[in-house]
Amino acid sequence: MLQKLVLFVSLFTLCGTAQAPGQYAGTWASSSSGSAGKIALAFTGADLTSASFTMQGQDIKAKPISFRKMETECEFVFEYSIDGNVLRSKMLGTVTAKSIKGKYNSTTPDGTTLVDEGTWEATLQ
């Protein structure tokens, strides 16, 4: 009985985790402007703790705003500034054992103006 309980708890924990905690690195690509770059994310498992990306060779540090995890997906939002303009990106990703990939859209902070959209992917380092 105890073995069955331990197995059930272990399976529940694995299935309920959206991504493994740690540092993720990957790429992003705009579907509207043709721009592309690198992306770096850090997760504790319960939260997005840091996010950054490159754009035209410039390293952009972002401020995590929100994080939500589901069984096989995660959604997070971060805010950043480029040339004095504050923008917000919403990332939705499908999670596998050690990677996340999905789509993003970048807007003004109030969400009224779409600035960019595209795809991204990152793997656990």
C-alpha cells in the first residue's frame, strides 16, 4: 500500500510540473519583422525568476510580471525597455521533459497595441 501511495505521489508530481527548474537557453524569431535572437529564462519550478533576450546584438534584461503553469503548458509575461519604450511580452509554451517552445506576442504595457509576434524555444541547460 505504501509503495502504491509513493508511486501515485511521484506520478502526480511529475505530471503536475510544467517545467523542470533551472536555466533555459534558446532562440526567438519574429514572424512579422524577421528579427531573431537568443533568449534566456530561469525558473524555480513555481516561478519565472529572470528573463533576458538579445535583439540586434543588444542584451535586453526583462522584469518578470507573471507566471502560470498548467500540466503541459506554461504562460508568462515580462516587461522590458527598448530605446526608452516600455514593452510587454506574453509567452505561451508547450513543455516537454527538458524544453519549452511556443509563441509570443509583444505589446504596449496596456496591451492595446501589438508590436511584434513570433515563436520561441528554450532547453534546460
